[in-house]
Amino acid sequence: MTIARNTEYRNQTFALEFILLGLTDDPELQLVLFGLFLFMYLVTVLGNLIIILAVSLNSHLHTPMYFFLSNLSFTDICFISSTVPKMLINIQRQNNAISYTDCLTQMYFVIFLGGMENFLLAAMAYDRYVAICHPLRYTVMMNPSTCILLTLFSIISSMVDALLHSLLLLRLSFCTYLEIPHFFCELAHIIKLSCSDTLINNIVIYLATFIFGGLPFGGIILSYVQIVNSVLKKPSIRDSYKALSTCGSHLSVVFLFYGSVIGVYISFSVTDSTRKTAVASVLYTVVPQMLNPFVYSLRNKDMKEALRKLCGGIL
């Protein structure tokens, strides 16, 4: 086991490396995990790339909803690429060390890309709200400029959130054995290793979670409350079903992402096992990103047709 060494200067520590303990210490299980996560990573990258290609090459899918979907797919590829490849390299090399710089960089991208996914899901909910509640004004309200602005807002907001946590982390000193009971550098676990006063960091985490996580989630809930009210006012059951069917894929992805996040935080609060929490975190850092392409391709007729044309063109 490598022991991290620290050099303190002006109350700040420059740690040479952290130790990622991963999901298990069992060598046989590590080989199983290597194969499993490699498979999940390849499926995620391939599935989301196919979604991006299908949207790009099919002119019928050049709409706001699929514009946000292609951005979500790109975000999913980057999100899983920020954690899983490093884990696979560590298992292959049988070396769990990660440098201080690489650890902070990984943490930054996890927060940034997780926030991007959060905001994009909110933008997609707003798109469905406008399409169902204001169909006659849809092309005006969801014009290309609005879509680009919503995407830029998602990028900038997520970047500010990640940068804020990273800068606050730089002020901390690390005086202990730097073992992270996780398969990637997760913010809460890094803060626990510090021997500095982390009150400000914890306060910022709660505030940022409310602002950058709670508000988009609240926007999604509010959008669907308005959608349900609008659908209930429709005289025809067929029209109501048709309106809700366009939300099915998005709702599935929302439940998958937020359900897994909430489940992880509940498990974090009720269990003392950090390894169990690390295993549970796979539910929001790997599983949703892998399943999103399947959810949209299986539940969406337009996407099915686009994928059929894409596969036919390739063959």
C-alpha cells in the first residue's frame, strides 16, 4: 500500500497521491468487476454514440427535444469516461493510487457533468411543458436560440458549481492516511480526509445541492404538474394519451437518474459501510448513462425509425 506524503506550506497541503480502495479487495471479484465495467462502459459509449448519430443524420429529429437528447447522450459519454476508465486501469495495474491533481480533476468533471445532466433533464422537461401546454407557440418559444441558450446556461451553471467546490478544496490540508473508500474521487469522501476546518466546504455543498440540484429538480416537478393539469383538461382520452406518450421516455430517464441519486444518499445516511455506499453510487454514475439510450430507443417511435434507417444505411 502506498502511503501518501504531504508537503505543507502556508496551511495548505500538496498531497502527492490518494488511494482509491475501489469496490472490493478480493482479486477474483476485481477480475469480474473489470469485465463487467468494461462491458458497461463500451455499451454506454456505443449506445449514446448511436443516439447522437441518429439525431444528427435524420432531419426529422432536428427538433428541440432531440437536440437536448443528443446533448444528454454526449454528457453521458463524458460522465462515465471520467470515472470508469481510471477504475479499469487501476484494476489492470493492481495499483489504486491516483495523484492529487488527477483526483481533483476527476472530482471536478464528476460534479460538472453530473450538474450538466441535471440541467439538461430540466430543459427537456421545459420543452415537453411548452409542447403540451402551449402547442401553438411551441416553435416560437423553443426556437434554436432558446435551445442554445438553455444549453449554455447548463454548461456555465455546472462549471461554476464544480469550480466553486474545487477552489474550496484547494484550501484544505491533508494530514492523514489518504484512502478514499470509493472507485473515484468523490467530493464528500475527499473532504472527510482533511484535517482542516471543513465547515465552509460542507455549507457550500448543501447550498450548491439546493441551488444546482434542487431547483432544476423542482422545475421538472413543476413542469409535469402543469402537463398533467393540461392533459386532464383535454376532452379526448386519445389526445391525453398521445400527449403523455411524448413524455414517457423523459420521465423514465428522470426516475432512473434521480431515483438512483436519492437512493444513494439514503443508503449513505443509514449505513456505516463506505464500501456499500461506493457500490450504491454505481447506480447514478454508471447505470443511468448506460440505460438512457435503450429507454429512448425502445419507448420512442421516431427514434426507433431513425435507428432503423441508421442501421440500414450502415449495413
